[in-house]
Amino acid sequence: AQSVTQLDSQVPVFEEAPVELRCNYSSSVSVYLFWYVQYPNQGLQLLLKYLSGSTLVKGINGFEAEFNKSQTSFHLRKPSVHISDTAEYFCAVSAVQGGSEKLVFGKGTKLTVNP
Amino acid sequence: NAGVTQTPKFRVLKTGQSMTLLCAQDMNHEYMYWYRQDPGMGLRLIHYSVGEGTTAKGEVPDGYNVSRLKKQNFLLGLESAAPSQTSVYFCASSYEGQVSYNEQFFGPGTRLTVL
């Protein structure tokens, strides 16, 4: 069954520093991968997704992620973070369950950007 | 466009009480979902609906019931609340069910505490 593992539950960084949030997936078939962001007291919002093609995917707010099939990873990166990037980030994979395609989420990584 | 709205935003119940959470979307989406979010657990799918009048079980359906009498509304019911159902509940909707090509749009969440 498809699943994702987010290796860090919390990541503190200083403003304008680079950040990488790690995600590894397990799947024996082709995968579709997603990153969602949840700002405090809000619902989830799609940041970016990988379906096929170029392994470097660019999303909103300056984030990008790289699909690495050999390492089964889909790490999220931003070269310079802002205070406003403080949020929880979820990696997700598509999985077929009960005949329907579903999203399976990781446990989340809380990114805290400090001044 | 209000998107996905959820009612209520907060609720405190006593063990054994019942309640219904309402989700409404104005995007004419066919698919609707109910997730629960618990610390360190990410989001887990409770029930979903592929269209008006249809519902199906997700990953953690026990203790919950759902109904989709109108296309725009998806109700989540707790018949006899238990402390283990203390969580933040998110509703989401998508145009179709293929997650790779149909973004799920999330509501702002309902924070439920069961004493």
C-alpha cells in the first residue's frame, strides 16, 4: 500500500535561511505526490504536485520539490523563508483504496520561521 | 464563491451526546470528503461521497455516519460521542475523484472536544 513518511515533525529556521522538508514514499507502482500547507487555524491548501515529467516541480510561494525515484523521496525546498511561511506542511501520495483514488497524508512537519 | 464552509467552528460535547457537522460547497463538486486531524497523525479519511445520495467508508469510519442528500452538502454525524473523537474535522471537495487531476479544496475545520 502506498504511504509517505515525513522524517521531521518540527523544523525551526531563521528568516531568510533555506529550508528542506523531507518526505519519503513507499509504493510499488507509479505515484502521484503532493505537498499541502496548513496555516494556523486554516484548512489545507495545495502547494504543488508531481504527476509525471520533469522531476523538479515548482509551486506557490516560492516552494519547489524534487521527485527522486531512486531514493523514493519528494523533498520540499525553499531557498529563503519568510515569517509568513510558518505553517504545517503535509506530504501526500495518491492511493487506490476500495476502487477509488484517495489521498494518503503524512503526519506533517511544523515549520517555524524565527526572526 | 465561499468555497467550502463548515459549521460549527468549535463544539464541546459530553460523552454520549450526539451532534452533526455540516459541510457545504458552492463549486458544484461531485466528490466530498470528511477527514479528522490528530496531533502527530496527519489527516485520516473518515467517509467520502462520490455524488448525491452515495457515501462510502474511508480509513477510520467507526463511530461516524454521513449523509449526502444534496449535492452541495455533506453531513458528518456522531451518534454517541466518545473522548477518542476529540479532533479537528476537515471537509474537502473535488470536481471528480481522480486526485491526481482534481485538487481537493478544504474547509477551515471544526474543532471538537468530547469530555
